[in-house]
Amino acid sequence: MRTRAKMATLRVLDSGRAPAPRPDPAPGVGLGTVLGAEGSGWRVRTVAGERVVPLDPSVDPLLVEEARLSGARVLLELGSSGMVLVGVVQTSRALRIDRDGVVEAEVERFSLQARSEAVLKTVSAFLQLKAGEVELRGIRTLVRAREMAKVLARIISLN
């Protein structure tokens, strides 16, 4: 036995009132993913879609570029004037400087590359790498080797 459903009609009642205005979004912070630089801003993917947002002057653009390359999330300040990229979410450990100015780290491998010069310096000694030269200076310089110490050069000058 089959029954037929009756079609219902829906009537819209007019209350006579104007629709309530939508409030501006409350200021806050949101997350996004950087897709790339575009014009004077950065293209960012958020839950609301993609948009180009300006970068806060306090944020290093190279930090945002690193976030783009690694896929790290960025912080967006949400306000009545729009979104502003205000930071990057840190997702891995970083070297830290304590209150006494001490950096301590235990790592598998350490590599540092400088384009023009690298200097390690204390009060009375330093190691400088610059333009193909290595300079080691101190009150006392000591080289120790268990087996053999080698100096290879076309010319050696000792004074």
C-alpha cells in the first residue's frame, strides 16, 4: 500500500523590522599558511580562503619566507581593518641565550656559513675567517694531536 506525501508550503512572515546588522568580527588572532610573497604583502591561506595580507613592520620577511618553505603556520591579527601577519608559530627547538648571555647546545652536526667573514672572539683571543684567510691569534696558541700534526703549504713563514 502506497501513501502519497502531501506537499507543504512555507510562508515567510514579515516582521516589519529591518534585519539586524552583522557585527564586525571581534579582534583576535588566527592561523594561516604562507603561499608566497605578492606585491607588498604575502598570500596566505586561512580557513576563510586565500588572501593577501600586509606584514607587520616588526616581523622579519626572511622569517616568513622560512615559514613558507617549511610549511609552518603564521599568526594573523584579525581586526576591523583586516588581517595583518604578525608572526610565525615556532614548531621546532631553537638555540637560546640565557639571561647571563650563555648559549649551550648539544647537536649531531653544526654548520655555519658566512658570505664574507666569520669571527669567534674572546677578550684575549680570536679566530677570523675572511676572504680565503684564516687568522688565529692568542696569548698562547697550542695545537695537540695524538698521532700527527700536519702543516701543508707551498711557503711557510715563521717569525
